[in-house]
Amino acid sequence: MAEFVSNPLTVTLRAPGEPYERADLEFHGVDHSRASYEARLFINDPDAGPDTPTTDESYAGSFWIFGHGGCAGDEGHCEPPRERRPFDFRPEHQLTPVSKRVMITGKLRALVQPGEQFTVRIVPYVRPESAERLPDNLVSDLLHVDRVDLITYQ
Amino acid sequence: MSHLTSMVPFVTGSPSSTSLSTRRYRKSVTALTTGDLDAFRTALTTMLGLRDDRGFEYWAGIHGLPLPISCVHGSPLFLPWHRAYLYYFEQHLLDAMPHGTQVSLPWWDWSNQAGVPAAYADAKLTDGKENPLAGSPVTGIPDNQFTNQNVPRVTRTSRSPGPGGPGHGSAGLPSAAQVQAVLALKDFEDFTTQLEDLHNQVHMWVGGTMSEIPVAAFDPLFWAHHAMIDRIWSLWQLAHPGAGVGTVPHDHPLGPFPTLTVAQTLNVTGLGYDYAASTSSSAPG
């Protein structure tokens, strides 16, 4: 039985000083090679963890990763190339990291004053029944994100 | 142009060239008649019995294991690829039935939050036979593709439906309001990103093998879930005519479906089907 070890990440961003009609959090370089999980986003809640409910006032939304489920091939099979060669017309490697977008307009307005810094706590959550069935390497240290952007639109 | 390609109508988003009389209508699983459901189960059972490239094992395996894993996620090709995948699968359902018998994939409207439909949930049918929609064997995957570094070998699909953790309420499935919000998005890249996230949420809600890419498509519920996703894309296309598929080249091939490109997935009626709330037929006399 595997134990799900959450490895939440916290990033610091700044809300715009000007009014906005829409606010998105964009997550780039998201790894999806292992178990499926939900990434829950909490604003200004540095202690949020897998037991923090999504009814909590700080909860701003989630994105879901439909995980690749580990590597079925030989060594190196699941390592995306660092760069694509010219004239390589094959499809992208299955495990090329993905980008996700979560709209947080209402929560950002409610929880963060214009121009203020704020934190986003990203908490990965694996369903217990999945954590029990899957090997350790698929459910531990799940969350890998290269960059988080706040994009607002007027 | 290959011989096979020439057999498939080329669709660019214009009204369908498909004959109305031969169009298949995909319906909600809760709107299927007893006859519809019997035909669907019969076709699926026939496919389950085939061990060649007409069979369920072969088509379920295209999405995940055995290698190569061919599904496309996290990309603007997510919707075109899965539309092509369902199209090919549905063609083999039709092949499994006597000539002229209509059968089509039903959709599971998870946004009504009623959970797994009874047609897919009940292990046994009223005659005591096994319900082929409740689960399927997971076969055709070589032992060496279970490496102890990936999902464990299973011999049969499983589900563990339920809310995805604390705070998501008793349902835990995307709501009708969430679907409407996604349908209101105007940009394709925005739409497909948000719709794929709802799709991922449902895979996780079903749990078990449905939550694992390598074996998800072996669950018959996979096909009803993806018919719902395809239906939402179709509804979005009707609501946003001309919105297209963003930066995706229309001539992009959709491997491993050799006769289809992105362009040919842009109009469901050009592929010979549509989504209907209900159908009723009668011959005069």
C-alpha cells in the first residue's frame, strides 16, 4: 500500500491595481507522468493541505491531471526530449509537460485588494483508493510546476 | 489521396453532405429505448468476443496499453483526436450488427449529478446475464508492460465512484452550471482547456481503472463519458459557428486513424451522426 505524500507548493503573485473583468491562474510545465490528481488552489492560506476542504473560504478552484500512470517502457522511454530536432515531424512526446488554466476572478476580487501581494498554495490530492492501489513512485512527490502566471483581462 | 481517404466525406464546417436517412443519432443513455440498449449491448458483446483488430480489446488498447499509448491530452488536439477515436469505435459497433441495424454510442450526462447510470451500473441484467456495460476484462497487454513503475496489472476494470475528497459535496461531478460556463467561452483554446479539465474531473470521480490512462478505455463507461465530451464540443460548435480549432492545422492527421484529419472532425454530421434529445420512428401502413 502506497502512502500519498502531498508536496504542496506556494507561489507569490501580485494582484493588478486596475479593475479587471477576468482573472486566470496559468500553470506551465505541469508534470502528468504519474497518478491522476486534483490540484487545489488556496489563496493566502499557507497552511492548506490535503485535509483542507474546498468549502474553505480560501479555496479558489482546482485543476485536474489525468495521469499517465507511470512508465510501461524501458529506461528512457518516458523522458521527453529536451529539445525537438529540426525535421522531427513525429507527434509530441506523450509526457511533454502541459499547461493548465483556472479562472479565479470572483475569489481574487473577494480575497485580495488591488495591487496587493498574495500567495497561492497548490495542494495535490490523490483519492485514497487510488493511493492504496498504486505503487509509491506514482503517488509521492506528485506536483511539479515550472511557472505560475496571473493573467487578468479588462 | 489514398483510396481509403477518398471514401470519407471531406467536411469543412459546411452543412452536411450525409444523407439524413442514414444518419445515426447518439442519445443520452437515459433516453435509450429497450431496443436501443439491447442493440448496443449486443454489438458491444460481439466486439468483446473478437480478438483481432475489430474487437473491443484492440480498440480499448489504442487509448493506453499496450504500447504505444496513442491518446492525446493537454493539447488542442484533445477533442479532434477523441472524436476520431469514437468514430472508429462506433464503426466497429455497426460492423458487429446485421447490415442496416442502427446502433450508436450513448452519452452519459454526468452534469445532472445522478452518478453512474443504471444501464452501466447494474452487474446483472434482468435475465440474469452479465451486463457488458458494467465492466470488461483488461486483456491484450504483454506482461513486460507492467513494470512495477506504472499502474498495476488488473484483469478486469473497476470503479470507485464518489466525491473527489473533502469539500466537494455529495456529488463531486461537474454541474450543469459548469458546463454552461464552458459553453459560453468564445475562444477554442480557452474552451478545450476548460472542457478537458471537466473531463479529467469525471475520470477521477469514477475512480478505479477509469482514473488511469493506460487502462481507462477498457471500461465501457469511458465511451459514454467521451460521447458526452464530444457532445459538448458539438454544442459549442453550434453556438459559436466559425470558431474553428484555434491554431491547429486543419490538415493535421489524427493517428492512428488513417482516414481522418482534424478538418474531417469539425462537423459531426459529416461523420454520419448527430446528438439528439430523442428519436421516434414509424412506417405508414
